[in-house]
Amino acid sequence: MKTKKIIDLSVEELGVFISDTVSIAMEDSIEDFLALSSDNYLKSIKEARKDYKTGKVKSFLLQKYTEKNCRKTQRILC
């Protein structure tokens, strides 16, 4: 796909681009607001931070390796 410069866009294309961008940003903001207003979500963040501080979390690489192996041997190990 060839990339376009803003100067190459028609007024209509620019309008659609701006509208889509604003819509996505609004959806993200609403989702964030709803998540942050959830007591369960906030509680899970606190628990995750506590687990991280006490070392009860796996590293990302170890977790990814474990998940990959669990998918391969799902019935046996997981």
C-alpha cells in the first residue's frame, strides 16, 4: 500500500480520517473510564502490583515459554 501525505488527501478523505481517529480515541477513553470505575478492576491492579513487589510474578519470557508449551501439551500438563 502506498502511503499518502496529508497534502495528497481530498477534503473528504481528511474528514473521514479525522472522524475515524476521534471515534477511536473516544472509544478508548470510554473503555478506560469504565475500567477505572470498576472496583474489581482496581482491586486486580492493586493485587498485581503487590504480587510484582513480592516477586510472585513470572518474567514475560518465562510466561511466554510456558504458555507455548501448555498449548502444545495442553491435555497432559495444563
